Amino acid sequence: MKKKTAGGLCSGQSGLAGCCKVESLVTVDERGQMVLPKEIRKKAKIRAGDKLAIVSWERNNEICCISLIKANEFAEIVKEALGPMLKDMTRT
């Protein structure tokens, strides 16, 4: 994971490709469970009990990409995106 800049984007990001990289591969077991490797949990500061939002993208009516975002980080992203719009709505 790259560090975030003041603008909230990964440093050196020029579109999504500039920020993303394959960290590791995981296997889904027969119950649909997978384990995030310890090294990834440590780098991302994910601890037992942390909540992660699952965000998916579809292409041709199939999910092609899945991202995990810490719930508290996701809440901040939503506030930043919707906050100005909600302020405008409450003024009218």
C-alpha cells in the first residue's frame, strides 16, 4: 500500500493503475472464507474486529474487481463525496 497524499489519493497516482499492485494471492476455501496474509494485515494496520467495506465493480454484468476498504476510511470518503451535496440540499 502506498501512502496517501493530502488529497486522499495514493502518492504517485495517475489513475487507478498508478496506485494498485498485487500484494499477494489468497485462496477461497470450500466455506467461502479466505485469510488476509499477516504481512498485509500488518502493513494495512488491520486488526481483529476491524470492519472492512467490500466494493465491487461490474463489467458485462459480472463482478470483475473487488476491493476491501477499512470501514472508517470508507465513511470519510462518503462524507467527502456527499457532504457538499447534502449541504446544498439543506439550504434549499
